[in-house]
Amino acid sequence: MKYKDILQFDPITEVIQLDRLDKDDYRKEVVKTFVYPDYFVETILPEMVENIVFSGRDKKGIQVIGNYGTGKSHLMSLVSLIAENEEYLNDVQNEKVKDIFEPIAGKFKVHRFEMQTDKKFWSVITFQLQRFLDAIGVEYRFDDASLKMYSEQLDEMMAAFEEKYPDHGFMLVIDEMLSYLKTHAAVGQLDQDLQVLQALGQQCAKGRFAFMFGVQEMIYQSKEFAFAAEMLLKVKDRYTDLTIRKEDVSFVVQKRLLRKSESQKKQIREHLEKFIPFFSEMHAHLSEYVELFPVHPSYFENFQKIRLGRAQREVLKTLSAQFAKISEEEIPADNPGLITYDQYWEQMMADAGLMSIPDFKTVADTVKIVHDKIESNFEGVRAKQIPLAKRITNATAIKILQGELSKRNGARAETLVEDLCVTNPLAENKEFLVDAVNSCAKHIVGATSGQYFEFNEENYEYRLRTEGGVNIDQQIIQFAETMSANHKDEAFFRFMVEVLGIEDSPYRTGFRIYKHEIEWKSHRITRDGYIFLGNPNEKSTTHPKQYFYMIVMPIFQEEKKKRNNDSDEVYFVFDTISDEFKNLVCNYGAAFSLWNSADTSLKPIYKGKMEDLFQKTRREFDTCYLSETKVYYKNEPVRELKSFQLPQAGASRLEIFDSVASAIFDEQFKEQTPHHPVFSLARQTINSGNLDRYIKGTIAKIINPTESNQDGEAVLTGLGCYKAGELEVDESIYAISILNMMNERESQMVVNQNEILEMLPNSDQVWRSKDYGIDAAFEFMVLSVLVALGECEIKLNSGEILNAANLDKLRNLQADDYFNFAFIKRPKGVNLPVIKAITKSFCGKDLSNRLDQQDTYVSLVNSAKKLAAECATTVAQKFQTSTNIAGVDIVSADEALRLRNNTTALKGFCDRLSTFTSEAKLKNLPFDLETVNKMIGYKNDFESLLNKLNLANELEAKVSYLTQAKQYIPAETELSRNIDATIQSLPKVLTAQSESEVENYKTELETSKQHYINWYLRKYREYCINDIDDAKRVEIFNSAEYVVCEELAKCPLLNATTWQNWRMKFNKLRKADSNVENILATTPYANFNPLTVGVQEMKNVRELGVELEDIYQMWIRSLKDFIKTSDAQDALKLMDEGGQNFLNRFVNGMEPIQDGHSAQVLLELINILSEGFEKVEINQDGMSKYFTHPMTITEAKGAFELYIEQMSKGKDRNKVRIILHG
């Protein structure tokens, strides 16, 4: 059976073109071949007619939206042809559509054109309209220079048209608008175009004008037009939008290209049913497959997605060509025989014009390379797969053209089976076909080395690689396939090091062996050991031997999986971990190897791949390692990692493995070191990271046992050296062991370092005690406690001796000093004569017979510390230079230097002495009797001088009072001479330091001070006024005379000097301070200097009152005399009436000036008189020039005001006075 036997084939060989619609045969073909989908009949066509018919309401322009090849141009051609000529209704193949078109058939004159220019839109529109109007005899011309609105010109055009054709409407049809608008948007002309579109849409609502245009996408949604959103909304209101769905293409294929009778459909169904078991889509949509036969339904979907417009435009034409090609062929019996989308690639390759599109050329070149690779690599039995391989390649070419090449679209094996209808005579189900396609596609990847065809692990799609070149992912996969088991385990171990966060370098070069420590939970300390990744038999390479071994076993090398049963080994086995993890870890290892050997240009790429693969491998590891990690220890039953009590959420993977090892080894550690100290009080587990902190805290606690120090207490308690707040070794097995070694020797015999410590064989300075195997740092702390208790001394390799007297030196030791000392020995005894001299001087009595009592050391230390503090203060404040009080040298410069040196030495002695806080420390007192007696002499001199300075300071305040008082007493007076004599007696008194002389001198100082106070008070009271006079002073200050004179002093006609001299004398009046005696008790000055007063005569209050009255009367008389002068009288006549009356009353004595206000008024009027007025005379002749005609009241006021302004021009308005003359 051939294809033509079951198809009624009506080919479509070309695309509708508006410029060919002038030919009648072409027109008829356009109408006759149109196929009407249901929603065209129900929605699209009625909507178009409603906006075209003359009687329509709220009509709008029509925007037809349809992608290339959807029939957009065909639809506009159909509607416009019927609107132009009703005879074409006979060629319409749908009776219902004929009824729809009836109202508009033959009712319009139609002009059509395609936009193929870049000129201004309005210019194009008017040119096309003008050409059409001229052709149909309408007398109207568009004026290019017109300023009329677009709508006005369209109105005028339609008026001219309707005059010529009163029974017709005018239809304008434009195709290919979108590319034109996008071009204009790019050059900033879109706003003008949109205004024209708005005007054309508005014109449709006015009468017999109809307008439709076609675009590939709705212009309101085009991203190129987003900037003109506001204008687009205005245009949108003027158009109805009609969209042609892409499904309509398949409808056209069914109804026009591939019409079938029912019997033909039955034959097709019977043919396709044989293949339903292999294709689920065909099974689910068999009717659709029958209707579209021989086109696969997915053909249209994939066709529509191709971005290249030229290809999409010709979908129906392309199918027509393919139908014609197969019409004479037999329908295959072993295959559905469908036209699938991969076959369209061959049609595209035959179109030379597509090669001008860069993306298509890139894809075409890539396909050619892949095809060549297929031909040269598919050999032998694979040669049969060449056709399928090329079809897969062609299909991926179509897929990649459905988006940007950078998106790298592809297809999965399952969809390729469905869409390409792949069959195989051996297939029993779909899975067989999917495997066949997968196998073929992977061979394509291999043939191209993944450079031009690849598999995407993330979405399982096969796709073309248009970028070509090295395919890093494929290189990694291929390298991984060649890796040996040993190489794969190396990759696994490298991954484990990274994922566990092991940061140290391998302990032995060439082996994955790492130093490590885990917590010994019961003892609050860590134990040193190793993490092993590899064969446990390589453990012999680890030296020194430590407490444990955590062994990560290989997963690829079966011959290296044998385990031992040693008690210090725990095994982590991953044999059951997922294959996905194994594949990923191999790829990770391959990426690492390729990165390691790549040149500098590829290293960053491989590094990125390596990091990405590590992340993927880690994610897979995290999903399964808790359940798939098996833990082996000795002969105990194997356990899963998750069966142990693991740390809480947030713990690292290494912490999880460590916690398991710690739990397993706890008892083993106890067997290894049964007498190891338990640090149960430690706030944190002691480890290599915080050991130094704990040791420093322990040293601090040994030096100052009474100070709080939790770290030190934790360590010392664990060592048995601290109890009840004191250092104590009675129950410390470690201290007792040391003491026993010293007791076995004579008193000054030493115990060498190598008798106490031993170095771990083959170690890097790892030392432990010989008796109980504790770390050297802890053993040294035991020794330090014994030193503090006076039980021994330690000689360092530097030669320095550590004893109870110099414990502070412990702070300066380095970690290697804990095992690099020379020896220890018992300390010497106490020097009793020295202790006797010291305690008698510092404690006030001999305490040498009470050295076994703690209060002896408390008294000695407190006295030493107190004297050291006094020495430091005195040296800093008093012994830096000579000391002089009231001109007397108490300490000379030379004596200050001697005292400074001696006191500094005494302070150092006291500081050292204050550290000897126990009998054990006194045994190491480094001072002999001669030195002690010398320091005691310094102490006596220091205390004697302090007494002398204290007395001088006591007398200094009294002498300083008299010294200051001298500056207020006249020289060569008896009082001055007596005070001088008293001051000069100070050196004699200080030198004698006689208690009686000191008391007599204090009495003499007080007597001189009182004589001064009495003299000062007498002078003070002579100068100041009493309470009665002060009341009179206040009365004068508030008097009318004072207030008036204060104001009139501003008058330039009066002599202000008289007033200023009087006020200066008045201001000197001051009232005596009743508290002046109390002030003089502490300071010789009470805001009064008798020397500055002298003998000048002071006016009393009453005299000053009489003088004020005289000034007042004198000034009043002077002002009255001024007003009576002829000039003042002339000026007075020009003053306003109020001012004249005030001054006349003042002159006549009827206006007394007795307050500040009246004085201020008088002053202002006097100033006016003294400066003068400006007289302005007005008369009837002058006014007549301004009153030239009968006036209203308002006009008359204005004229008079203008006259006055002219007469006063240039004069001070405040001084102008108007005078009317007959």
C-alpha cells in the first residue's frame, strides 16, 4: 500500500503575498483553499466582521497576530477579498462562514500593501492612500506641509471618498508591520508611529473606514517597545486583537493537505495499532496520529519552536514538498512510516539561503562534522546504526535551533524514541528501543570524543556542542574508564581527606598517613594516633608507635582489603557504598589527574570541573555514609556507623568518625596507661590546641595558689597536687615517685633528667615519664609543685636554678624546657642570722624562731610590700631634684641623688623579700648578713628623711600664708619686718627637729598671722561703707534725679563729663563683707588690696547725693535756656502741636522731668529742635494745577496727595511741616 492510496493530497507550494491579489485566479485560490478551524468560525471571523460592518458599534481597528506560517496573511487576504467583491462568497467552502461574511461582502474599496520600507509611517500611509485615491478617482490630496492633526486629514479624506462612493466603505490592509515598528523603535521613531496607529484606529469608530494589520506578536507585549508603555496603552484601546493559535497549522494539514475518508482512516488506524506497544504517546493519542498521518504530531510542536523565521514561514510548503516526495512510496510494514521532525533538517540543509544566518551555519557545520565522525567510527556491526545515528544528530540540530545556542537544548533517549518512531525488529518493548537509542547516542559521544556531541548528566539529554573543541566532561569520563583500581582508590582516599577536613600534610611521604588525636572522654584529654587510608599492612611505616590507628579501607582493590585484629586498630569499610558514589569519585579523581597534567590554559577549566565533581560526590556521600560505613574492631560484631551514639546535628564528618573511634578505644587507652591522670575538672577536653593554655594556667596557680584559676586547678587536681585550696602532694602518685627517687640519695645528690623522662622511640621529641607514662609537660608541672613547696630545685640546661624563691621564672619557660632540664635536687637550709635581722627591722621583733607559722610570712611580706610602695612613691615625687620650702633647702641636689640611688636599691630589696612567702622559699634567700644590714641602714635614713619632709610640709602652709600676706603690706613697716623675721626662722627649726622648738615656732606663725588680719580689717573697714550708708546709696541709685540724668547724658547740648566723673565716684562705694574675717582665716586676700587704695580722699554718700542734685538742676536750666533761644523758637513753631505743648509746659515749669519716660521724650524733642524742621508752604494757586475738573471724593484725595508729594520731594519726610497760605 502506497501513501497516495490513503491520502487526498492538496499541496501548498507557496506563501500568500498581498501584492499578488490583483490577479483573479490567485484571488479565487486564496478564498477556495482557506480552511476554517472551529474557533475561527465561532470567534475570529465574527469579531472581524463586527469591527468592519457599517452598522457596527464601538468599532475598532483589527490587529491580527500570528507566527510565521500560521495563515495570518491568508486570513487578512480572505476577509479583504470578500469585502471587496461579494462574488467570492461562492468560493467559500463553509456555509456558516458565508453567512458571517454576508454583511460586508462587496461593500468596500480595499487597498493592501506590505511594509517594506524604513520611511516615516505617516508618509508611507499618506503615499499609499494617495496612490489608491488617485487610482479610484477620489479628488483629495494630502498636504505634506499641513499642520492639521492626523485625524482631521483622515476625516477630510473619508468625506471626499464618501462623496465619490456613497455606498462603499474604505478598507486598508497592511502586512509585515512588526519588523517595521521594531526598526523604528531602535532609532527613536516609535512614538510617532504609535500616534499614527492611534489615529487610524480612531478613524474606524467614525463610520465607513476599516483598518487591519498583521504582526508576528502582539505589539503591546514586545520587549523592544517596553519604553513606550504609556503610548501603547492608548493604541491598545483603539484595536481589537485576534490571535491565530499554532494548533491551527496542524488543523490546516488535516483538512487541506491530508484529507482522508473514513475508510482511509480505518486503514491507517489498523497500520498504526501494530506499533502502539512501543510508543506510549501513540497509544494515548491514536486518533490524532490517524488524522495527521503521515505527519508525526510532534513535528508541528518542534517546527514552531525553531527560532529561524524563514523556516517557520514555510511549514505548510515544506510539508507539501515532503508529501509529494513520498506519495509513490510504499508504507513500511516494520515502522509507523511517519514524517518526523528530524527529517526537516534535510529540508533546511537544502536551503542555501539559511547559510547566511550565523547560528544555522554554526549548527550545520557541527552536524557535518558529527556525520563524518559517524561514518568513520561506526564500523563492523555498528555500521547498521549509521542511519539512526544521523537521525539522532539531525534531531538534536533541530532542538538546539529552538533557543539561543548558548542554552544548548537537547533531547532525551525516551523522547527520541517517541518523536522519531525508532523501531527494531528485535524489540519486544519500549525499554529495548530506549536502550538502543542510548547505546547509539553514546557511541556518537565517543566517536566525537565529546567535542561535538555530548551527554548532559544533569538532565540526561544528548545535545550538539556547537562550540566544538575539547569536551572537558567527556575527557574526564574517558580518563576515568581507563583508571586502575589503585588509581581509583587514590581518588577515593583524596576525596576522604577533603571531605573529612584533614588539613595536615601526610606524616610519611608517599603514604596517606596523618597524625591525629581523639578524645579520651573518661579522662578529659586526647590521645595521639594516626588516620590511615589504605592497606593496614603499611602501618609499619608509622613511627613512633602511638595509641591508636583509624584505618579507612580501599573500595576498589580487593587484594588490599584484608584486616588485622590488633587492639589499637579500628576499620572503616565502605564496600557497600553506592555505585553512583563510586562513579563520581572516579570522575573526581580523573579530573584531578587531568588538572595536574593540563597546560596553563586548561588548568582553570579542569579545576572548576574538579570542584564541581567534588561537590556532587560529597552530596552523594552524605546521603549514604552513615548507613553504608561498616565499623570493624578486633573480633567484635561489625556495626554500621549510625548504630553508635553520634554527636548532635552540626557536627563535622570527622567529628562523627572521631566520636566512634573514641568510644571504641576508651578501654584500650586505660589498658595502655592505667595510671594516667583524670582531668575531670577541665572545662574543655585538653588537646594539642589548648594544652599551652592549660599549662600556663597551671604555672600561674603554682605561683599564686590562692588566686582563682580554673584551668590550673583542673590540671593540678588531676595530678593529685591540689587540695582544699592549697598545693599538696601527699596523695599524688607522680610527686611521691619523684620524692622517693630523691630520698634514695644523699641530701645534695641529684636526680638526672634521663632518670625521670624517656623519649618515645623514633619520635620527634615526644617525651613521657618513665614511671607512669604521662606527657613531659604534666611531669614538669609535678616538679614545679615540688619546687614551690621547697622540696626540690630544678637546674635547667641554661644553667639557671629554679627554686621556691624564683617561681616567677616558670612563666618564661618554653615547651622544650619541660624535657630539656639537667637535673633536680634537694634545696639548702635557712640562714637564721639573716632572718633574725630582717624580721627585727621589718616586723619590729625577732621572728626567726616562728618560721613554721604562717603569720610570720604574712607580717614580713606586708611590711616589705608597704615599704616598697613608699620607696617608689618618694623616689618619683620627692627625690628627683632638690627640695625647697620658703627658700630653704630641705634636700640638696647631691643629697637627692644619693637618696634616690639608696631608696631604689631598698625598693628592689623589698620587692624580692615580699616573694618569700614560705619556709621553703626562705631556704633560697639570696642575701647575706652584710647586705641585709646595709639595706636596714638605707631603711633608717629613708624613714628619718620622710619625717623631716612631713614636718616641712606641715609648716609650709602656715609660712606660705605669711609669704603671700607680705605683698599687701607697705614695706619698711614694723608688721612687715616682724613677718620677715618669722619666715626666716624656718630653716633653723627644721634642722633642729626639736619638738619644743617646733611648737614654739607654730605659735609664732599664728601670732604673726593674727597681727596681719587685724591690720587688714582696719584698712578694709576704713574703705567700705556701713549698712546705713549703703541704704542711702541704693536710694540715690533709684532716685528720679539719677534716672533723668542717666537719660539726659545722651543729649549733645549737655556736658556728659560731669555726669561720668560723678558716677565713677558713686560706683566706688562698696559695702563691707560681713564674712571677711572667715575669709582671712584661710587666705590673706579678701577682694581688697590696701596698697591700691592709698590715701586718696573718699566722698561720703551724702556728699554724692548733693552733687547729683546740683547736676540735675544745672541740666534742666540749660535745656530751658536753649528752648528760649530765637532759633529754637522758630523750629518750635514748625513742630506738631503735641511737641509744642510739651516743651512750652516744660519751660514754664508745668511739665516736671521726674522719670525716664519724660526724660526720653524731652531728649527726643530737644534733638528735633537742635536739628531743625523743613517748612513746606502750599496755596490755592498751587492746588489749582492738580484740581483741573470736577472730581469724586476719591479722585480729589488722590489729587491732593499727589500735590503734597511733589512739594515734599527731596526732603526728610519726618522733618517736613505743611503750612497753608492764603
